[in-house]
Amino acid sequence: MTAFNFRFDNTYARDLPGFYVPWKPATVTAPRLLFLNRELAEELDLDAAALDSDEGAALFAGNQLPEGAEPLAQAYAGHQFGGFSPQLGDGRALLLGEVIDHNGRRRDIAFKGSGRTPFSRGGDGKAAIGPMLREVLVGEGVHALGIPTTRALAVAATGEPVMRERVLPGAVLTRVALSHLRVGTFQFFAVRGDLDKLRQLADYALLRHDPDLAGTPDRYLALLRRVAQRQAALVARWMNVGFIHGVMNTDNMTISGETIDYGPCAFMEAYDPAAVFSSIDQHGRYAYSNQPLIARWNLARLGETLLPLIAADESDPATAEAVKQATAVIDDFPALYDAALLQGRRAKLGLARAEASDAEADSVLAEDLLHLMHGLGVDFTLAWRRLADAAEGNEAPLRALFGQARKLDDWLARWRGRCATEDAGADEAGARRAQRMRRVNPIVIPRNHLVEEALAAASDHDDLGPLNRMLEALRNPFEETAQNARYAEPAPAEVTACYRTFCGT
């Protein structure tokens, strides 16, 4: 066996006993490597060439653990679609340990689909090839768009069947994250009234993600504020690319501000604020337009868990002052989110000036464009991209999306007027603006029908060609080339209308 040098330094296992159950991954019949993220491996200072082997496949399937790994199933609780479950935990995942990447960041390395654990609640603990490769495609697509996210390091086929609606080939995902600390992790100890462990967890989270706050007098309130800031920025970025997470349960909201769990996720095509693709979101709780509202709701749940630590009198954790302080952070969230959203929208509109006096007008300008998209069923991604063409004076591609809509004329006149306030008459202003806009308005996103096509080819026909070709396009989302033209085209409307995603469990 090759000595894979992961150089683990496992603070979670070492510093938080009682927060997990030590556990081993299940061994599998015939491990085979389907995907290796060489770029990420190198970022983690791992030997990608050595990992791309039969021995690497055995490692990523769980048959052979690297030296220094301390596999464990983390404990957490969570609100799932609004209903609270006091014990969830890693039912099919294991944290192997932590490494320091070449940028000095601590990163978790974890399995998903590696078999039953004490938290499996009757599940088989396994995963199928399709959902694990979805994490690859969508996660790498989101990463290339500049959005904080967990990433797939590898996917290994197990050679064993998994029973879902039908028999599917099994796989194990290896996922990399800044941490797997969740709102639900705090809820697990708060609901049990275990104040010592709650404080221990909060102090660990501070040292790991906000070391500048560690030891400060109001550090627990400051932690809540930092998480709110990170989530406001994250969800605003989702909204500005049309991403719908699909299952924003509190166990899927990270303290680090990374996107986690690419289950029933999807990218919106025709703009619709009420868009829902998840088969399990029957009432639209996690619809596109609800995402900032749910983020705030989840943060309120985090705030509730931290009240005993925020309160000066621990014998009375729900003191009026503690509640007031935590509520103020939650109430500030909409402003944080609105500011992050507007910053992104200004960039998408090609606006460089960010004066407070322009905020309302700029926000209305963006909202009015979205209203036009919605009324005409215009593709969200292409509308923003073709607006860059219009900045250079070529309105034809944009008008082709909107048809004969006279209201587009009015909107374009307003937009050009706003742009002119920044141009000072420079002839090259349009070209420079278009260039800036193309750096933030992608031409390629993980189009749902193409994701499904690639996953079906891999799962049903053992054909990784479509997946690898799509990955190549997704990793260059802002480059418009003949090679990636297919990945820029929306699905037919009838396909999008009935498209549903599944959580994969």
C-alpha cells in the first residue's frame, strides 16, 4: 500500500470528545476510482498521481485508510423543513480528519456514503453513483463561479448495489470543507441543556473560523454576527446566479459560510421567484425567493442556542438583554443580505459606482429587469450575459431573448442613462463595461438537463465522457467558446417545467 501522506492534524477528534462516535467505514467489494480532483489534491498538498491508482480507489472507497485518519461520525440535530429532530448526525458520512492546505487553511476530509453509523436511523448508510457525481458537477460549478463551497476530492465506485426506487450502483464521495460545523451541531447540545459542551463547541468554532474573536468579552454574540455576515454574503451569491439549494435545513447551514450538501439542488433557467425543483419540498419552503428568509430563520435558531453563552447570568439564559442582543443580530441580517445582493447586482449591471445615494435606484433597476424576465419567461443566466453584449452596442442577442417587448426599450434607456453617469463620455466605456460584466455574468452553469444526462451516462452505462466534458465547461463558466456552446443552452421549456431533483438518500 502506498503511504499517502495526508499529514492529518485532527482537532475535532482531539479537542471535542463526546461530540462524535468513532467509527470505521464499511469495506466494499470492488473499489474503482470514477473521479479525482487533481487541482484540489494539489491544493491539499497530496500526491495526485499516487492517488490516481487502484490503491487510491481502495482508499477513497474506505477499504484502506490513510495513516493518521481518525474516522468519526459527528453528532448534530436539525430543523428539517421546519420540524425539529433532536438527533440526526452523520448517518452515512465519516470525518476522516483535518489537513492544512498549502494556503494555511484547515480543511476537513470526509466520506459520504461509507456505510451505516450509529446515527443512520434505519438507513443503509450508502450512496449511489448519480448523487455523488452530482456533488462533483454542481459543487465544481459553484466553486468556479466564486461561491464558497465544499468540494469533491474523489468519487469511488464500490462495485455494490444500492436500493433506492430501483437498484443503482454504489459509490463513496470524499468531500473537503473548511469544517462540518453546522447550526444543527449547536442545536444538538443546546436541546440537551449541556452548557459545558455548548461552550466548548462555540470556543472551538471561534478558534477555527474566527480566531480574532477568541477570548474577547462578547465573543459568542460576535460569533453569531460573523455567521450572519457569512451567510448573507453566501445566499446573495446564490441568488445572483440563480442557484436553488433545495434543502436549507439547519443541519445544512455551515458556520463557515460554505455551501454544503448538493442533494436536491438546481440552477434556475427561466426566471421565476417561486421556482422549486426539489421533489421533497412540496410546499415551496426552500423556493428561490425564500432562501434569504430561510437563512435568517436558521440564524435565529443558532441565536437561540447561543443565548446561555451570551447572557451575563448563566442561571437565567433567556435574559431580556441576551434576547435583545441576539435579536438585534438577526434583525440586521436583511440589511447585510440586501447590501451583498446589491453589490453583486451592480456588478452584473456593469455599474462601478457604489454610492449610498444610488442604492434605491440601482436596486429598482435590477428588480425591474427581473420583473421583465419573469413576465416573459426569459432565461436568467442568458439575460444577464447578453446584457454585456448590449453594453458594447450589440442589442440583438438580448432582444432575441425578450422578443418584441416594448418595456425592454424603456428599461434599456434607463440603464444606459445610469451607465452614462459613470462614463464621462469615454468612447471605450462600453467595451470596458462589457468586459467587467462578462467576468461576473457566466455563460455556462450546471444546466439541469445536462447534469442529468451526464449522471445517467455514468450510472447506467459506465460512461464518464459526458461528465468529464461538462466538468471542463463548468470550470470555465465565463468563457464563451464554440466548445462550450452546448452547455450554455437552456433546456426546452417542457423539460424545465417538469424537472424535479431528489436528495439521493
